[in-house]
Amino acid sequence: QVQLVESGGGLVQPGGSLRLSCAASESIFSFNPMGWYRQAPGKQRELVASITSSGTTNYADSVKGRFTISRDNAKSTVYLQMNSLKPDDTAVYYCHGLYLARHVCWGQGTQVTVSS
């Protein structure tokens, strides 16, 4: 069974940083694209950032210049480096991947809370 497992969430003060990791149970070349979504209470799930197998990235306007998505092919892991965090970034963050061009896969989610 194909799995995406997130880690790295937690509580951080405004202005702080966190790095999320998403480990795939298979080679991440099987997933294209991969990305991070988030869902805050009472809001719809939204795309935060995505990355293709060729390394092309895409970001939501709200995180441009603060978040960076990257991938380590050898470790089958995708990362989301989040800097200058704001309270509005508080949400459950989900890893997403399109497996073999047809199957949508989601991780279980990891909570990120930005609060003083």
C-alpha cells in the first residue's frame, strides 16, 4: 500500500521556523507532482506549494518568499521549510502526491500552530 507520512509539525512562535517532512513508501519519482496542502478550522483545504519530478515549484501567494518546497530523491522525501511563520499559517498540513499519474494520495496530516 502506497503511503505518505508527514512529520515535523508543532507549536512555534510568530516569526519562527519549522520544517515539515513527507516520506513516501515508494520512490518519489512515482509521484508527480507532490505538494503540501493545509486546512485551517472552518476553511477549505488549500494548496500551499507543489513540486514536479523535474523540480518545478509553485507556491500560494500567501507563502511566497517565506516557504520553500524541496525534494530528496534518494530519501524519497519532500520537505516544506517554513520561515517567518504567522498565526494565519496555523492549520493541519497534508502531504499530497499524484501516484502513477492517476491515484491521488494523502498523508495523515500534521498540526502546525503559530502562537505566542
